[in-house]
Amino acid sequence: MKVQAKAGYAFASLDDSDAGEGLAIFFSQSATDTQRWRLEVYATLDNGMNMLVGFFYVSPPNAINPPTGPLSRQVAAAVCPGAKSWEVIASAVGGSAAANNEMASIHLASSKCCTAPVGVTRVGERYGFESGVAAAPTNFNVLPGRTITRITVSGIAPGGQVNLGYGTLATVPTGVVLTLDPKAPIVSAQISFNLVNYAVEYLESA
């Protein structure tokens, strides 16, 4: 199914005799695309109820440079005991005016037997890394689809700080190294650094 960023929400569904408790979600974009997408996954159970199984974000193939990721790829798997059919709702997240004209494709495949964890799990994630010297207040943007796996900072002057956006500043004295391992999405859109050397490791979607 084709989806367009400026269309708002688009729906892909799978409801046939082959649908079962497991779902594979495939996504295709062009190499020059920059649009990020939020995908919500719903399952219809054998009692007729339609339930949210989970959601995740899809990063464009060029989110990490280098290298460019595959243009057509499996981005996630979902498992829901008792599922009889599936629906995925896709919506564009932010993006420029040019990105709002981009098109993408979703393909769903289901099986009555699967071994993935229950819920929605991204697959084939790509590793990214950025570092720098924050001699003055510096922000690292946590774009939709980035899962922060590790933050390492070392104080380079009195007053060194790191702020994850939760209202609490972590002070990093001169010469002290602080390591955080969230291994989870960060709610804040920015991580702020000041008077520290910093390195941020993260995962993007396939």
C-alpha cells in the first residue's frame, strides 16, 4: 500500500485466511527520502475487539551517513496471541515541505506461528554515533525513531552539565566521566550538554 506524507493518516490492513498471531511489517522508501514515520499496530482478536499492540518509528534510509540503509526492508515484527487480523496506521512525523510530498510503501505478511516477543519489536536496527565538545550550551536532537543506547560525558571545566529534558540537571565535575545507558527512547526532543566532552550512541530503524 502506498502512503503519502501530506495525506495525514494512511491505513494498511491484513484480513484473510492466512492472518494469524504473528505479523511482519515491510517498508519501502526512496534513497533521497528524509521523512520519518510513526506506525501504530492494531490486532483484531478472536472476540472481535480491535486493540493497540504497540507503535514504533521508521527512520529514512539515509538517517545514518554513511551508510545508506536498504530501501525496502522489514522494519518490525508484531505478535499478539488470539489475533485474527491486523491493521497498521501510518502517519508522517514532522519533516520539511519537500518531505511532505514523499511517498512510501507498506507491505504486511502474517503467520499463524511465530517466535518474536509479544508486542511490537523493531528489527534490523542501525547503529549511529555522534560526539563533540560542548564548550558552550549544545543540544543533541533526539529525532523520532532514535533509541538512545548510551551517553558518555566528561567534565572539561567547572559547571559541566547534561540534561535529558526531565527537569533535572546532572552535574559533571572537571575530569569526571559520567555514563548513562538508557537503551530506550528519550521523551525529550533534545539532550543538552555544557562544558563537557560528549558522545551519544543510538539506534535508528532498519
